[in-house]
Amino acid sequence: MARSYQIQTYRKQSLSISLPPELAQLRSRLLDPEIKRKTMRSAAYAGAKILYDEMRFVVPIKEGTLHDSIFHWFDTKSSTPNRQTYLIGPNKVDAPHWHFVEFGHWIYNRSAGGKWLRSKSRKSARVENPPQGWSSVHDLPGARKEAIFWKPAKGFVRRTWDNKGQAAIDAAVKRANDRFIELLKGSTT
């Protein structure tokens, strides 16, 4: 059975749906901005929900601030009648160090009693090329006595897209089709 529409994906994973010319009646209904907005928002939510659920599943820390900070949110500022946007990811206010888990980081200080100790007297001081030169910057008792080490990355943002990106696109297309048919039949729920 041939499809009555064509779907293209672009570099930033956006979708374009075009109908053949013989469906001129549907085409005129598509120009109604309210139908377009409702269809696209439903489709965007369907894809966003899949990515949100997957990110909460693959985040390496299953309890605590990082896991709880993962959100999905409809962005009214960047959404237009032709583009509906949902943001998915860690909340940078609730989990400001999420990028340490995602990309890895150097460990300079040590912990005592479950809390990390301060290791630098000057907060703005930076080590230019780790692992050399760290002892001159990290001069407080909280600094590691033994050598510093690299904590490897446990990426979860990229893995989310790799695992469920195509499923999210498929869900968005399916929901767009279903929602468009609902709206054409006159159902506005």
C-alpha cells in the first residue's frame, strides 16, 4: 500500500510532511493554523515523551538529584505555528553538575563522611593542563594526597537519542496522522 504523504528528516531531526496535489481539500484544511498547531503539538509531545522516559531509564544515577532533575517542557518562546518545541534534559538549576556525569571530569578532592571537601583556597584558580600542576592550585586539606584521576564519562543524553531517536520520530509521525484525522472529523479534544 502506497503512502499518501512523504516524510523528510533534516539535520536537527525536524520533520516535514507534504501531501500529494490530489488531496487539495485536505491541503486547504492544513492551512488552518489552529489545526496545524494542534497536530504538531500532539506529535511533538508524543516524541518528547518517549525521549523523556528513555533518558530517565538510561541516566546512570537512578536516585537523587540528577535523576529527579530530568524534565520535559513545552517551550512557548521558541514554538511558532510552524514549529512546536519540547525541551528534554537535566534541569541545570537542580543538577548543575550534570555535565560531569555526561562528559567525565578530573577528581582533585576527597570526601569525608559522604561530603566532598574543599581543596582550593582560591575558588577561581584553574589547573592549566591536568594532571600536572594540580598541587599548587589545590592547597587545602581537602585535596587528594594521592594522584588525581580522571572520572570517565557515563553519557546519558547522547545514548537517549541513539536508543530511541527513531522510535520518537515514528511515534511523532503516527500521532500527527491520528491527530490530524481527529481534527478533520471535527473532534477538538
